[in-house]
Amino acid sequence: METTWTCSWFERLLRLKKSGDNAPVAFADRSPFSAVYYGAHGHLLEPVIREHINEVLEQAGIRIVTVHVSVSLPA
């Protein structure tokens, strides 16, 4: 299931670009690396995800930046 979800993530990104939406920045609440963190065998996908990110940059000109935000709440 992680593979399917990851492929869908990239497909949605490419459809957004193809739709003609020329917004310089798009935000997503999940990264393709979510499959690595939450999937039972997600670690197997990490090299594939990294290669997809490189391909999307080279072939579609889309730069993907993953940001992890950690918030500490007072006790």
C-alpha cells in the first residue's frame, strides 16, 4: 500500500503542474517520505522516493523540499 500511496503523491504533483497552475510554491501536508515513516516496510521505498524526486526535478522542473516541523508544548 505504501508504494501505491507514494506513486499517487507524485501523480497529483505532476497533474497540478500539467493543469497550468503556475503558482511558484505549493504546500502539501504530507511528504512522500511519509510512506517511509509510517509503512511497515517503508524503509524499502526511501531510495525509490529519492530517485522520483530527482526525476521530477530533471524532467518536470519541480523542486521538492521536505520540511519537518517539531513543536514543543509547555508542560
